[in-house]
Amino acid sequence: MSVESAASAFQVHASDNVATLLAEAAASVPLQIVGPAPNSTLATREKIELGHKVALTAIPEGAPIVKFGIVIGIAMRPIARGEWVHLHNCRSQLDERSGHFDVHTGEPGDNAYA
Amino acid sequence: MPEPAANQAIARSSGRIADRAWTGYLRPDGRKGIRNHLLVVYTVECASFVAQEIARDEPDTHVIGFPGCYDNDYAIRVMLALATHPNIGGVLAVGLGCEYTQPHRIAEAVRASGRPAESFFIQEHGGTRTSVAYGKELLASLRARAAEGAVKVPMTWADLTIGAECGGSDGTSGLAGNPVVGRAFDRLVDLGGSAIFEEVVEMIGLRDLMISRAVSPQAAQQLGATYDKMLSYCKAVRQYSVAPGNFAGGLTTIEEKSMGAFAKGGSRRIQGVIRVSERPPHPGLWILDSVPDEHFMQFGYTNPNDTEGIMDLIAAGAQIVLFITGRGSVIGSAVAPLIKVTGNTRTYRNMTEDMDFNAGRVLSGELTMDEAAAELMDLIADVASGQPSKPERLGHREFFLMYKHQDVPSLEAGCRA
């Protein structure tokens, strides 16, 4: 695997509908998708950080989010190609606290501290 | 696909790694250590300050212990496994005098393993300062006897047990940090060594994958039972092993984190499942189950922090543990050196004094996965040879132990026997 471009994302499995950013990408930049599928390019819809995920296709609400060839979560609302996929639009199939975390810091919002 | 020239370079480096050897310490039970540390063990929180003071300014002396006054079979098994670990040459057990756990019983078990050991109750030796002074005297005598008893022997990969744990995972961990460790595990297993990984709570959704890696029907049955217990436990306590730092690093769900975490297990067949304080019965790749068994008190959360998992691997006999952290961490470990691996180049740059290995070079295309694994194997051999890992150099020796219930051997294994 060789990745030179700063704006690139890695698709682990050919059936994945998300790819992982190998470096931070700004909004509306061409993002090179590398991995087992033929290399392609898509435009980011927003800024996405290193290690975070981008949607490779449009994903309808309730559809599975697939990475590593397995279902890692369910779309909480329709997700557009090029959109950041994270806590605000993807929830766990098991973890009841999923959906209660700050999308940027991951801080839990479901404890009272009082 | 690597070019033929690259294949030859990899083959050359494979041969060179296979030939690496170093000098270790042969223990009377036949196991070999890569360090000759002394260990102070406290048997209740009330004795922990005195234990820490005894070990202060004694660079070869580590401290472990159990905070509870009421005893716990699991905790005693863990302390004994660590006190008779191949990296340990002698042991001092220190109690207050009121607690259930008995220091003299720990010392007896250690002496039975062929190591020098001493014990005392603080209440029988005055207060803090007299107890610390007495403990330091005993330590000096133990050090002399441990040095006398130390038999230096050649060691190689087949003598090593290595653990792998991840903590502070991010989106790079499953792509670089864990796969590079997995590739190093493959090589260790091929060279006759033992490799152990744990965090069964981070194998959510991977039941079929785990079973497909089993070496035998018996191993498959163990893996299935371990998975089922884990899932019912996580559902019962409503704790999944995913934290705010994982989210900030791009991991969205426990399912996503699990697939990345499992990559540290490499690709070789899984020989079976061991439980905390048990050692692998033969070399190869093993999974360690640290999830509590069903018990009327449901003792303990599984995976309360990284240090507990690391100590579980060391209690299984690991002389070195590889710790993969995308977000970065500043821990080390008592008894055995921790080698810190990150798949995130930014983390490596931010925390260079703490990070031993930058697997992020695989993501930037600087190294192939195989080259990174070969470099990591070299680093492991260097640390086994006596070179301090970065946490060791900084003086880290974290330890954590709490109440837990596990049946050892497992009830199923007991039924089969």
C-alpha cells in the first residue's frame, strides 16, 4: 500500500461504504480513495480529520454502515456521498449509550454530574 | 505485491531476526526471564504506602498489591502469578496485620518456586519509618540472594511469551498499529514463541471470525463460549469497551473498534482460551479471557482500564507487552517492560519520549507492513536483551488489581477433565 497524497482515504474492504482518512482533509477537496477497489476520487462535503470516516456512497436512513467488510453501525439519517460518518449519523447496534456522545470530543452527555 | 528485490530483502531480514539471541535468567521452574527484578507485594491498601516507600530509590524493585481487606481468590492468584514471574528474582510481602490476605502465605508460595522471599506485618515492626527501614534491610538481603541465584542462559524467540493490548485506540489503530503488531505476532508464533492477546470485550460481532481461526474443535468450543459469556456480561452491566477518546479519534461504535482491535491477533490459528493467572500450556497464539464469570456479586467491571489488561497478560507469563495506542498514553507496567506502538504519526511526534514505535509510517507509505513488523521484532529483541523500553526509562511501573470472580480452570474445562 502506497499513499502519497495528503488528501486520501483508505477503503479496507471492497464491500465497505466508508473509507478512513489517512490525513485531515478540508471541505470540498478531491479525496483519493485507495484500497482493494479500483482507485477513485470523491469530493468531501465538510472537513474530516485523520482516522475519521467518509461516506463512499449515499447511505439511506436505517441502512448498515460497512467497514472492514462488517456492519459497524446503522445510519441514523440519510448520509450523502462525501459526508463525514460519525456519532451524529451512525449508531451502534448494541451500545445503548451510542447517540449520546459529543460528535467532536466524544464526551458523554447522558450523566447528570449533580 | 512487493518487487522481487524487496522480497529478497524481506527474506534476508527474516533470517537475521530468526537468528537473534540474548542472555536471560533461568529460574528453578525452567522458565526464563529477561529482567531480574525484586517485587514488593502489599496485602491491603493500608500497607501500600510502606510498600511504596520500601521500593523508593531502588531501581530494580517494583510494587504490586491488592487494596481490599477481605480476600479474593482471583486477586491472590494474580499476585502469585506475578510474584513467580520469570522476570522476578525475589519477593518481599508486606501486610498491615488485620487483613484476610496473608503475606507469609505469599512468601511460602514464592519460596516453593525456588526464589528467595520474606514477609512481615507492619503492626509487628513499629510504625511507618521503622517498617520502611526493616523492609529495606530485607530487600538488600533478597537482592544479594537473587543475584547469587541468577543463572544466565541464552534465550531466543521460542523462550518468549509476548502480550498485546490496545488502549486509546483511534482510526489509525485498526489500519496500522494493530495490523503491524499482528504481523509481528505471526512471526513470533512461526519462530516457536507464545503470543497472547486479550480484550475479548473488543471482539463484539466477531464470533464467527474467532471460531474460524480455532486450531481444533475444542478451541472453537472455548472461543464460542468465551464470546457468549462476554456478550451477556456486557449486556448485563451495559458497559461496552469504547471511550470518549476513541470517538474523538474517529471510531464511531464498539463494532468498528472491535474489528480494528482483533487485528493485533495476526493471522495464525488460535490454540485456545486461557483465563487470568493461567499460562498458555504450549506455544502459539492464545486469547486471554478477563471477563468475570457469573457470580452472585458480579464482581468488577471487565476492562476497567488499560493497566489491568496489561497486568493480566504479564500474569500469563508475558516477559514483554506490546501496547498499541493511537491517541497516545503515558503508562508503563510493573514486572515486565511495556513497548508502546502507535499507528498515528501525529501522536508519535507529540509524545516521542513515551512512544517506542511509529507504525504510522505504514499509512504514509514510508514502510510496508512487513518492513514495519521486522523493525518491531528487532526492537523486541533489543528490549529482551536489556535495552530499556521508553516507559522503563521514564521509571513507569503502573499496576492495578481489583476484586473479580473467575473460575480457574473454567467450569467447562473442569467438566471435561
